[in-house]
Amino acid sequence: MSPAATPPKDKDTVYLEVDDDITTLVDKVESAKGKIVALVLPKRFATLQSIVNMRLLARSAKTAGKEVVLVTSDSALSPLAGAAGIYVAKNLQTAPAVPSSKAANAAVKVSAVQDENSDEVDEQNAKLDYHRSIGELANPEEEAIALEDEQEEETKDEKAKTKTPKNKKLKVPNFERFRLMLAAGVLAIIGLIVFIILAIFVLPKATITLQTEAIPISANLNLTTSDSAKTLDEAKSVIPASLKTSDFTSNQQVQATGQQNNGDKATGTVVFYNCSKDDTLSGTVRTVGAGTGVTANGLTFITQSAVDVPPSHFNGDTCKKDAPSSSVTVKSQNGGAKYNIDATTFAVSGFSTISGDGSKMTGGTDNVVTILSQGDVEAAKSKVTDQDKTNFSNNFKKQLDDQGLYVLASTLKASDPVVNASPAVGQPASTASISIKITYSVLTVQKGNLKTAVTDGLNKQIDKKKQKIGTDDVLKNLSVNVQSQSSPTVALLAVSEDTTAVPIIDVSVIKKQVGGEKAGDIKAFLGNWPGIKNVDVKMSPFWVSKAPKKPNKVQVILLQIKSSNKP
């Protein structure tokens, strides 16, 4: 090609900054328009002084289908570039070459041979013509870059040529040092291999977050429970139900505190008078039966036989008490000396117009013993706290839930306590065993039947070929209210569920399809899927630019965005 010809379009020159890292360097190479990329390095460029970074650059350039030439006079970079197979040129007017990598600290010199009459570059294959300078390949009109290190290198070379060799004595090689260096080199190579394996096959990961549109849907059902139904009847809105019961029992040992006087009972006689004007006018005779209680001074005596009481006469409003009954024997209700009372007037239980005149009561003696009283029983019942009952009912409901039953909590009922005491109330005792039993009952339905009814109601509102219900457990936020209950097992239920419908996305297919793709390509690919509103791709570690090809290295997260539009 003649100097007047148009420069090839498949060549590019990139000037690097001193703080560019390897990620930035790779991005600049991949984003360069030309197939051949001349990287002009600043003085003391530290990023490529690592063999790992140099090889990463070479591999990235090869993957991108580009040929890289380092434009630098830094002799320390030459052996590293040679080890990585990267071309080096001192300036844009020097022909590139791969430096020798025999000695890590040897300066590599590249002869500057420039051929103005070299053949034209094949733009399609984008191969380097190694007899032409980088400056000519990139832009024949661009001036050569003046590198400060060139003068220093030339001065050193001239001094090296004029230096008179000194006579040195023959030194014995240090084999121990050689072995240490060899071992260190082997370890370094092994470490490098392990790092490369980790960097390529183990550490790379990709997390893809997909925001999908979630459309609100709801189901509202009325179901009637029945213990006679065997299967769910959606047409008749009947769901099988069963009444579950469980007994709460509290066993307690209590101290008997009741007192009972087992002494002899006092006895005496009573004569009754009937002061009733109506009975006087009608001539009615009243009978006070055996076992009737008569009371005086707060003490009760019991009649031992029946007696007829004729009506008395009146003087105006004053009863004359001139028609007494026959005398009847009475005995104190309980034993005790306190029943030995003097003659007095008694009130007669059940007869407001009849009174009795009693004789002196005698014969009562004291013999007090400790018994179990009703108060002791009531005290034991009070020890069964509301918290005890609540804990039991909660455990009862949990057991039913674990059995696959949906508990209609509002139907939970507790029976009146049933108390058994040993010995019985009123019996002599110092301590007693008291058992208190409360029976709990609650109406339940099978979770599977309820889930089927709700799911069918929700599926009627969506296109099952394109959408699915947004929750795996429709019972989680389900609302069930008992509208009425005509019997323990028959109730009318109002069932409602609010959830969402989301697009059907096969995560396993996505993991396979994104393998080996860049973040931008993944976003463009998945962003066109129906129902996906946004795509976020994150790769790690920082050097990873493509999603791993192994599906287990790719994580797909689905996030729902609620929409106000219903299907």
C-alpha cells in the first residue's frame, strides 16, 4: 500500500490511564472497533506487571477476536508479554514482536524495522503485518509517541557496550538456593493453576432478578359444612366436615377445710297455728308434712311426722291462736350442743301463715370432724386458670392442623367442668383428690377440600396457559367466617381469598439459555419475555463478564410487581 492510501479501518489505537485496572483494560479492548488494538501504556503502568493480568488480557482479546499490541518501552513488561503471547512495540513507529520469555528479568529488545512498501492488510481476516509499524497500522498520519524511557534505554545500552568486562573468579553454584527457588516456582505454578481453576470453574456466579407483573385476583365462596357428605360437591357448595373433641383434665390434691359436727342431735316438740283469714273463712285445714324445716335463732329443726293444722279465729285483725295442731316431734338438722335452745317460736318453711311454738330443745352434743367441703372443690376449680385453658385449646387446634384439618376456630366450645372428688363432699378427710374435666369441641374440614374449592374459584379468573396463581399456599391468607350454625356439624361458611396471578416462567430453561452470555445480552433476551417488566443481572467475582454455563451457578430470583389491572 502506498503512503497516500486510506488507513485500514480494522486497526485502533487506545491510550491507557495510569490508574486503569484489568477490568477497565479488558473493556477497552472489547469495545475497540478495530480487530488490531494498539494499547499505548503510560509510564510505570502497574496493572500489567502481573502475569495473571497479562494472561487475562490475552485470553479476553482472543475471546473478543482481537489482536493486542502493547506500545511501551518498559523492559519489565516484555518477558511477561512474551509469556502471555502478546506483541510489544516500543512506539507506534516500531514493528511489533512477541518478546522472548527465557529469563524473567532479561530486557527484551525489539528491532525497529519499518517497511513502507509492505502488502495491504486483509481487513476481513485482520492479521498483523509484522513488518509494518503500529503507527502505520493504526493511522499513518499520526505522529510517533515520544517515550521518556527510550533515551534511558539507549544510554544504558551504550554504557553496556563500552564497559570493560571485569575479571571474575569462578563461583561454586548454590544448589540449596536453587532447590528453594525451584520449589517456590513449583508452588507458584500450582497456586496459579488452582487460582485459574477457581477463577474459571468455581467462583463465577450469576444472579438474575426478574420483576414480573402480578395481577390481583380474588375468590369469594359460600360453603355449607356437612358431616354426612363424603366428598366435596362444588356444584352444591357442600364440603364434608367433622366435629372433633378433646378432654382437658386437671388433677389436684387439696387440703380439706370443712367442719362437720357429728355429735347427737337435739330434739323437742312444736305446736303449729294457722293464722290465715282465708283459711278461717273457708275452713281449710293445712298439713305440715314430715321433713318440714322449722327455724328459730338461725337454727333449723326437722319435723319427724306430719300434722294437720286447723285455722285459728280472728278478733278483727288479731289471730287468737285458739286452734293449735297436735304436738309434733322435731330434731335438729345437724348434731351439736348449739341446738339445745330454750322454748321459742318457729317459722315454718313453705307456710307463710303458719307458725310454731316449740318446747325447750335438748340432747345435742358436739363431735366436730374435718370434712371435704364444697368450698374446697370450688377452690380447686379456681386453680384451673384461663391461661391453662387457652394453652390446651391452642394445642388442640395445632394437633388438628397437623392432621391436615382446617379448624373453624369460631366454633370452638368448652363444656361445663365435671368434678369428681375422692372422698366425696361432706365426707371426713384431711386431703382429697379432685379431678376436673372440660370437654372441648370444634368443627373442622379437610384442608385439601378447602384448597380445591378456593383454587378452582381463582382459576376461573385467569388464563391457565399463560398465568398461574401467585402463591403456592392459597390457605395461608384465607379468610373463613362462620355465618350461621344450625347444629354442631352444619354451618354456613363465607370463604374469601385475595392473591395474584403471575406469568408462567420456567426457571430451569432460563438457566440453560443464559449460559455464556454477557449481562447486556441477557437483559435484552429476557426483557422481551411476556410478563417480565425488568431484568437485573449481577455477576461475581468482579472479573466475570459472562454467565456460567453450569445451571447450578446461576440463580434466578422472581419478584412480583402488583398491577392494578385485573385479568
